[in-house]
Amino acid sequence: MSQGPISYKPTDGLSYDPSEPVYWDRSALAKEVTRAFEICHGCRMCFKYCDAFPTLFELLDKKHDGDVTRVTKDETNRVMDACFQCKLCEVQCPYTPRDKHEFQLDFPKLVHRHQALRTREEGTSLGDKFLGDPDLTGKLARASLGVVNTMNKVKLHRWFMEKVLGIHRDKQLPEFAPQGFEQWADQSGKIAAEPGGEAVLFQTCYVEHNEPQIGKDTCEVMERNGVDLRCAAGLRCCGMPAWEHGDLTSLRKNARHNLDVLTPFVERGAKVLAINPTCSMMLRREWPHLLEGADRERAEKLAAAVMDPSEFLWSIRREPRFSGEFKSGPHGPVAYHAPCHLRAQAVGFKGRDLIKKIPGVQVSLVSECCGHDGTYAMRVEGFEPSQRIGKKAFDGMRGAEAQTWVTDCPLAAIQFEQHAGTRPLHPMSLLARAYRGDSFGAGEVDETKEE
């Protein structure tokens, strides 16, 4: 028999803070999951994002006659596993702690809690460990002297990776650079001898291991605008790939190390410029509640200093040092994709706004989710849904009829390249090209890519 009405107000099991004992109490979590399912069942505003909500609604409509108390443990796992942490439901939800609503519903954080507790009880799979440590993967790939990049295009090897690691055989994977960004920065004299400067770069593990050029372009753009930007040695992944599957221990280990590196810069007044929106979101919004003790205090101070590179550059646009001396620009309109994790930070689309500073450039905004979302699109279970979910973004970018595409998220760029035929530039790379006078043209569009 079903129980009586379920209150939308928080239960005594409410917690989004892993330093609280109740966070790890399964019965307490169950109360909050039931409450969240009831709220979402009655609201249904978030039907169009990931598959978590359609899965839940289908179970309630077709199987459980609207009774959330009848959703089983395995069905709850199905709902939670369909969430890939795009954060768009939290952005749109009217019942969140961010909005100071009495319901205090944060569905993505509830999913993280569920995954963290499950990981504590069941452990971590080999595939999760592999995808959760991009720094180790990057170092091993560089040690292979390019063999990994070749093998990632071999069908038999990709079949093996799918069977052993759960990485879909058809997913386009990022290539590994022969030289990391930090090595280039060190050779170029950009590694700070001591903390200081106006800003310090958090280049992110992707830029470090896969696409150092974005970091180089960011340094060049800041230099052209008179910004005293420093680079730091020894930075690690922000921890999001590990936290995706509930590995709080690895996240805290990486965060503690990065705080050791970055805190001296922050204490001297420097901003922290994180290139990837996922990483800036982690530093700005996630670390302050996921860490504990002295690390949490340091994370709160760091969060106040974190900015997106475009956000920082936009903040000095009225200063005399801001440079509008662009020697070239894109031909025709530019299609700009706003990543989900940038939207989650509510700082606006400053990359788009900066591109508009280039004379004659018009920018079309596309704010649909591309479906990549961390490692989700790489996994066997996520590859097909990521394409379906990303279709609106693919169609929106194509509909802009632009030769030049832009996104702040490098992983989104890979998703667009594979499924829409065009590899977007990072805003910093587009600006660097325009300052240098590099050409822009149809060569950036590859119509041969699969639809």
C-alpha cells in the first residue's frame, strides 16, 4: 500500500556536505531521494535535459502509478546513473539552496551523494579508475612517444578498451600532446619563481596533456592586454573525473595538492584563471563544500579568486591596456556554444562578448547541452545518449551557418567535431589568432565527419 502525502520540505536526512555523518547514512539518503523524486514528479520542468528525469517519470507513470515509494533500489540506480552532472536542472530549478528556497533541492548534489555512498560500499571499477585519473593517463601516453595516439585509432585496440575499460569503440578520443603545457611554460620562462602577479593560470589537465595550444593562446592574449599572468608548476586535475563516480578520496587528494600550489598566489592578491568551465566550476562551487577542515577554509578563499579567462579579460575591457588591435577576424558569423558548466556559474558568456569586440563579427549563441559532460560520452552506456541529447546543440550550431565555431569547453569541441563536422575554437584561441593576424576560413569546417 502507498503511504500518505510526502512533504516537499527537507527531511532529517538532508545533507550535501560529505563532512557530515548523516551524508553517509543510507537510510537518511533514502528519505531525501524519495522527497526529491516526489518534488520532481510534481514539477517536471527538467524533462528535457539528461535521461534521469524521463527515466524516473516513465517508471512512475507506467509502472508505479505515481507512487515514488515503490521505486526500487535498482530503479533508483538507473535514474542516478543517467545523470551526467551537466547541472542544467539545478540552473533551472526554482527550489534550490542557491535560490534560498525552503525545499533546498539540489538534484546533482543528491546524485553525487548517492554515487559517493555506492562507491564507498562497492568500490571503484577499473574503467572508473582509468577515466578518473587523467594525469596518470596523460603521463603514460606521453611516455609512449605517440604510440597511444596511433593505437586509439586501431579497431582491435578500441574493441579491447571497450571490453576492459568500458570506453566506447567509436568515441573520438582526445589526442595526447608530445609536450605538456607546463614543460612549455617552464622553457618559456612563464613558471613563476615565487607567488605573485595579477593572475595565475590553472591550465587544467586537458590543456596540460591534450591541447597545450589553448594554454599558450591564453598566455598570449593576456600578455597583449598587459596582464601579469603567472604559471605554476605541479598542478593536478581538479578532481571532477574522479568525483563523477563518487571517488571523494581522489578528489580531496588532488584538491589539497592544488591548494598548496595556488593558495600562496591567492594570498598575494592573484586571481586564478581556470581555462575549462568544468574546472572553474569545481574550484569555485564544488571544492568549498566537498573539502573539510583547513582545506575547506582555503578552498573558500580560492573560490573567491577563481575566474574564467574570458571573464577576467572582460573585467578590464574599459582599462587603457585592453587591446582592440585585431589584425584579422572570422569570415562571416560565428557560432558560439555556451557550455553547461559555464552556465552553472552564472557569470555570463564573456567569451562571446569578447569576440564581438572584433570589428564586423556577429555571434550566434547556442546554449543547448552538447551531451559530452565529462567522461559520460566516452562510456559504452553514454555514447549513444550523448549524441541524442546533444542533437539540439549540433543542429543549433549548424543552423547559425557559420564557418567559425567557438566553445569554452575543449571536450565539447571534440563532441561537435565528431557529430556535427566542425571543431570549435576556444575563445582564447580565436582572440589569439585575431591578434596575430592568422587566417580564418572554411578550412575549419569538415563536412566529411559523421552526422
